[in-house]
Amino acid sequence: MNDISDYKKKKKTYFLNLYGLRFVAALFIFVFHAFTLFRENWIDIHESRLYSYFISKGQLGVNLFFILSGFLISYLALEKNSDAQPYTGWRFLKQRSLRILPLYFLFVGFCYLLFPLAPWGETPIYDISSFYSFTFNFEEIETGALDHLNYLTPLWTIAVECQYYFLVALILFLFRKKTAIAFYLLYPLLIVVSLIFRFLHGEETDIIYYHSFSVMSDFGIGGLLAVSYYQNKIQRYFKSLNLPIRLGVYLVILSMLLFQYQIFTPALRWGERFVIGLAFGFILIDLITNSKKTFFLEHNNFIRKMGISSYGFYVYHVFVLYTLTSLTLYFDLSYSPLLLFLYISLSLFISLGWAKISYRYFELPIQNYLRKKDIKL
């Protein structure tokens, strides 16, 4: 008997708020990169309070992405596994690969084959095989410090994401009839291993940031929340929270993020990602449980649409930042606050527009083709 067969049959679930949350995460990452990458050509704010308290928090968008992925992928696996048709590991891998890899490989191919032909183009220094083997996060640890182009760097998260997909596929292959139980065993293990790994490598910045073992607690937190939510174990608790309590929790989370570096000293750095992950997990469940009471993410049509194409926005945005920076150098434009404003505004506009075009004319046609072939994403 399937371990989730006792739970009520469910229609396919859409968490509309999470489209908006995904866009917010991507926007935070954009802001972080806009002010930190290529700063030698603009303005170095690394030592300023503006960076310490606000801009540096943009990199936490990656944490949020991983938690969202752990939640959505795990919930998808449980939901589809309750259908009459078995949801096998191979079927899962095929669907996820055909969703994210066409754009991934298209962009990598463009960066290696076409962009070096541009007047300011260069061939990336990375071993291209690391992209096709989904080990680029390890290549970034070894080689990233030598890379001044940076526009391929965001793909380290796609590599980690694919590694997570392989793990979920293995669970579906070995424990298809006991998926929820397997998740309950797997995800705490990921969290514990991540905490131990971070404790052992706390002073190695690149390893702490890019290594799979260091970031896997995010998937663990998202996955555990997905299983609990699917089995209706936490909805009542979150629905019982009144507005003052919820606002109080959000205030505590905001304060923790603002004073992140003061709270998580080097001695406590090993637990930083886990604690922040719990905070983001609270926000995630609160958004989908109290969607009618929470902010504007579900009902804001612009943010929701941007969330749908946020994958392309994330992939393209550093390339756009690099290209516009190169153009200012090519035309010998002197720095000014107005030029910096135009640079960031134009980068955001082009990145969003390119992502929308990419989704409409490349990603969406692939999805529609798969639907015609009865492969539902």
C-alpha cells in the first residue's frame, strides 16, 4: 500500500504566491550582483553600511531559491505519486530536465561559441565539461577567483539543483511506494550533514558558499515542509496565527537579516544557513497558507508573470550586467551617479525583457510540445 494513499486525493496544486516569491528572490540576487560585480568600473560600496545591511542580503535569494525548489519538487513528487500512473524516477528526471536544461545548454553554448566573437567577448576560463556533468559548483570553487567575466557564475546553482534532482529520482526509484517516509529520513540527514560540513569548513569561504554539502540544508528544510504540508500537518497551526503574531515573526526575521553579520559571527557561521532557512521556510508556508491575508504576491499580476519567467531572468542577468559594463568601457564613458542609475535600470529592463521573450518563444513552446506528447510538466 502506498504510504500516502490514506491522504485525500488531491487535484493538481498551484501555489500562486510562490511565483511572486520566486521573482522576489531573483530580484534580490540581481540587486546584489548589480552593485557588487564589476564594481571596479563603477563604485566600490563593499565597506559601506548600505552594503552590509541591505545590498549584501541579496545573495540570500539563492537560499530562498533552494528552499522553494526543495518544497515544490518534494510536493510534486508526493502529489504525482498518488496518481494511478506511477511517478518513476526516470519520469521525474525527464520532466525536470526538459524544463530547465534547454535554456541552460543554450546559454552555455552561446557563451562558449558565439559571444567570444563580439568585440568585448572572451572565451570563459572554465572547463566546459563541468557544465555538462553538473559539477560546475566545484569548478567555481577551484577556478572562480580567476574569472573576471562572471556571467556564467550563476549557473553553479543549476548544477546543485540538478544534483538534487538526481537524489530525488533515486528516492523515487528505490522507494516509490514509501516516498513520504523516505523523504522524512532523507531530509533530516541532509540537514545534519550540511551542519557538520559547514562546521568543519567554516573558514573556507568559497567552499561554504558553493559546495553542495554546504547548501543542502535548504533542500532539506523545503522538503520537510513539503511533506508536512502535503499531509496536512502544519496548515492548522499557520492558519491559527493572527496578524499581530505573524507581523511579529516577520519583524524578528527582518531584524535577524539586517544584523546577520553581527549575530552570526565566524564561530556561529556553521549554523547561519540553517537558521535563515528556517526563517524563509516560515515565510514560504505562511504565504501559501494565509494567501488571502498576505501582502500582494498572489494577486499582483505583474509580479506573478515575472515569477513565471524568473528562471530566464536569473540565467541572463549577469551577462546583461557584464555587456553593459563592457559597453561603457568601450565608449570610454566616465562614471557618474546618473550613469550608474541608467546602468542598473537598463540592465533590469533588458534582463526582464530578455527573460520574457525567452520564455514566450523558447521555453514555453518546448513545454507545449511536451504537453502534446502527454508529458506534463
